Amino acid sequence: MRGRERPWAMVGRRRPGPRQDAQEDGRALEVPDTFPRLLLHHAAVRGERAAIREKDYGIWQTWTWRQVLDEVRAIACGLAAEGFQRGERLAIIGENRPRLYWAMAAAQALGGIPVPLYQDAVAQEMGYVFRDAEIGFAVVEDQEQVDKLLEILPDCPFLKRICYDDPRGLRHYAQRQLQSLDALQARGRAFDQEHPDFFLREIARGRASDTAALFYTSGTTGNPKGVVLTHDNLISAARIGAEMEALTPEEEVLAYLPMAWIGQNMFSYAQAYVTGFCVSCPESAGTVLNDMREIGPTYYFAPPRVLEALLTQVTIRMADAGWLKRRMFDVFMEIARRVGGKLLGRRERVSLLDRLLYLAGDLLVYGPLRNVLGLSRIKVAYTAGEAIGEDLFQFYRAIGINLKQLYGSTETSVFVCVQPNGQVKPDTVGPPVKGVEVRLADNGEILVRSPGLFQGYYNNPEATAQAKDPEGWFHTGDAGYFDEDGHLKIIDRAKDVGRLADGTLFAPKYLENKLKFFPYIKEAVAFGHGRERVCAFINIDMEAVGNWAERRGLPYSGYTDLAAQPQVYDLVRKCVEKVNRDLSLDPKLAGSQIHRFLILHKELDPDDGEITRTRKVRRRFIAEKYAPLVEALYAGRQACYVETQVRFEDGRTGVLKATVRIADARTYSVDLARAAS
């Protein structure tokens, strides 16, 4: 075994005061400090263990750590043979696929910088990133991504080579920039035979302070910015999270969220390389739930919208079930809500009777439900990105899933605050994790300093200076406060916290999140700063409301038709008024109840610029685009005709015409709300 552990140690660059993670025959082995060295380490000490899987045509294909090293080596040598130089940028575009992850590691092995992009971004969005980062090479998944890059190629003079994974549909493409990954790897293996020391020598040149990846922010308020993160940033944050949750090489993770999102990269790349666990790539977006059931992940991340979608499916299935099943579900879920969180937290005493009832519920309801959701083996699950509704959060914990909230961002390498086991609250994100400092500015803005903190924004010193002060504090732009237990509570974006005309506190994101907690509401946009009252746009959830309408025999021809139905307005009004009743009980927010609302005639879409690729609403853009609707809300009108330009999936544009209804919602005084509750 000693002979197999030496390769990574030989190429590792020793630094003053290295950390130690193993000891053999009295010799200390240095902890690998870059991702390529971590790959060499795992290939040496657990070479035959599964590193990554992919489901293809219904069959799981598995690669061991040693096989992954061979694949990465071939891609790296192929890139080198094509002229890829240290410091160059390599775009990675596509769904989660093993060879895209290997391309990322290959670029890092050569001292290059991978730049993952959202696979559903339109060509123009990609063009901005390619020009900003001066990207010379790209590894993409398939014909769809190739077509986008060929479209922007005339405006991207730095782009020299496009390598594709899936050759389907590309047989007759003759552009000189195109090359299959198979051909690239074949050339790389030939190059490797001619230069057998090249690969390890390049890895040896790497430093922990080298840029490991460039992640572009979602661009909520303008053009996206490239966040520069080093190997040390990402590896330090990954180790902090892994140590806190006691992650081991035995974990199983499903990589189903976009590779361009920092959270996916942290959980399916950085922590996989730090810990050595196996990552599985689903066959497609439509098979994720089935693939989850087959893999049974032990470590899981889902933004609230994914958890909401899963619960919506459960709600729909139970609504269609027989009376006996519905009754059993309702009875045992009531027990779960009362007992489940206490058992999971292990901090409160639970009577023997309640334990026995919960055990019966686990056999009849909770266990089968976890299995249906693919969550039967979960050791720890995270949610982040947006606030999660208390009912939704408690539902998952009630059925025995250790769901916790975390807080972080691209600039902080994800980990800032995490709820510790046994200290989970539905309305906070927990205390700062080990090694991370958090303080609040005078205006309530959250400031962060940590080992995972980014180096700056690529080619944007002005934005870097605005976000990161001379003392190294990152100004997150979020507003919040610490509760009595030292847990951080997020209110809203600091710049978005405003006041109504009478001085009442207005936190639009807080209101929007409360609306989205209902399964029938997919998106919401609240308005009110500087005005006398709050009004809102609503996007209904097509699946949930469509199922609701079908059960009631309500005909409709599509989203626009369904959204305009009076019965749907009544359904949404009940949700809005429930939010108002809750708000009336909060002295700070009682004055920001929603007086009027409308259901938009179309779904907010990233292709139309209305939301980001991570589904964050671009509130200012929406206010400008739909200015006539906003004014109609505040003018007291009952309807408003609107024509909206939309972009279709094939790139064509069109105009959607509709008359949008506007409805009033009941508001509550404190006394009325208490009586109603």
C-alpha cells in the first residue's frame, strides 16, 4: 500500500508548516492542496473505489478513481497538444456529465482556469462571458451547445477550439474549430507517450493560491461578474463543511443542479475531491427522481423550489388517492409534525406513546414517502439560495429527513453559516461555521471574512473594491441580525429593504418568499417602496394549479387561459390573505400587507430577462417591462391590456397579448388576525 500512496506525495509542493492527514512508518504525508493533487491522492489510496457514475440508456456506468485519473490525464495532454497554456480559460457547458467534470480537472492540472456556464443560457449571454473572460477553449456537451458557440464565434476572436462530448447531430459540421472529445483524448494519449513526465510536472507547478475556477454570478442587477476562487478557497471551504458533517468516502451524491452554480460545484466536485465520495450524474433532467431512488444519496442539496416541487407531487398524488389512504396520511402527518422534529433534534423529551405512534407512522407513511422521494438514505440535506417556508421545512424534518439551512454565496465558496445538528430552527440559517467571521454593519448589512473568500471579480477592480473592503470583509448586500442563540436570520437584500410612503418597513423578498411558500404560487414580485401600499405580481404553478383545476372540471387551454380564470384568482386570493394575516401579527411588517395583486399572463422566464438562471427575480427589470401593469395596480383599475415580447426556445421572438385582471385582497388589523388564527 505504501508504494501506491507515493505518486501524489511526490508531485505535491511542500509549503511552510504543511498540514498532515496521514502518517505511515513515521513519515508524515502532506495534505494535497490543489484539485489535481487530490485526484492523484485518491487514485493512489482508493484507486479501485467508485468515483463517478453516469446513467446512459438506462444503465449506470461507473468509473473508479484510477480510471478518472487516466481520463483526466488524456484530456489534459490533449489540451496541451492543442496549445492550451497555463492561465488560459476553458469554458465548460452542459448537463452534469463525467467528461465535463474531467475537463475541469484537466484544465486545473495544466494551471488553466475552468469557467462553467449555465447550459440553458442563450447564445448572447454566453457571448458576454466569452468576451469578458477572453475564453480560448470550450468543452461542451452536445449539438445544442455547439450551435450556440458557433453563433457567437464571429464576436469571440479568442475562441480557438470547441470540443464536444456527444457527437449526435454533428456528423456534417465542418468548422475547423470543432473536435470531438474522443479525438482530443486520442491525441492526448499520443502526446502523453511522447512526453511521459509532462502531466505530473504540470501538476507539480501548481500552487494552492492559483485560480481554480471562475464562476459568473447570476447578474440580478446587470451583467454577470466573474468570481475568482483559488484552490485554497474552494478546498478550505469544502473541508470545513465535510468536517462539520463528518462526511466520509462512503457518501453518495446525485449531481443534478447546473455545473455553473457554485453550490453544485462545491457538493459534487470540491467536496468529492476532498472527501473521496462517489458522485452520480442522472440520465436527464426528467429522470432525476427515478435516478435518486436508484442511487439513494446520503448527502443532498436542494434549493427550496426543488423541495416545493417534490412536495407538490406528493400533494397531487394524495389528492388523487382513496379516502382511506388520505385519512391515514393526514393522521400520521399530524403525529409527525408534533413529534418528528423533536426526535430528529434529540434535544426534547418524547413520550413512549408518541415514539410508538411515530414508529408506526414510519412503517406505514414516512418510510415509503422517503423512498418515493429518493431520500431514504439521507444523512444530511441542505437547502439554501432562498428562504424556505416553515411548513415546507418542517414537513421534511417531520418525516425523518435531516434537512438544514445554510447561508453562503459564490464569493464565499458557499459555506458561511450552517445549522448544527440539534440546533435547527425554521427561521434562521444557523451560526457561522468554523473559521468564518460574520459581523453586521450599522445598516444591518452582513459582512463576511473567511478562508473561502474570493480574490476579486475578474477584470473588474471597481466592483471588487465595492464588495471587498481593505480589511478583507466581503459586503454581502444581505440584511439580517443574530438572534439570542447566535443564529443569523436573513431579512432581505439590504438595497431592497425600503419604506412605504408612511415609513412602514418594506422587505419585498420577504413578502415574495411567503407567497411562494404556497404550492399554487411559483413566483411573486412585490412593489411598494415609496408608495402608499403594497401590490404584487403572481405566477401560478402550472402543475399544481392545473391539477387543482382538472379535479374541479375547470377547462383551460394553456397557462394564459388558466391564469385568467376567476376561480384561480379566488384560489390565489386566499393565499395572499393568509400572508396578510401572518404579517399583521408582526409589529414591524403589519403595515406592508398586500392590498392588490394580479396573476401575470405568462411565466417569468430567464430567456426573457425577467429572472436569472438561478430563478432570482430581476425586480427592477420587471417593474420597467411591465410598467403599465404596475401603474394599473396603483390606479385602482380592474384590468389592463398588455402586449409582451417573448422569446421562444428556438430563439424566435413573438408578442403575447392579453387582458390581465386585477384583484383586491383583504387586509387585517392585529385584533382581527389574532381572532382568525
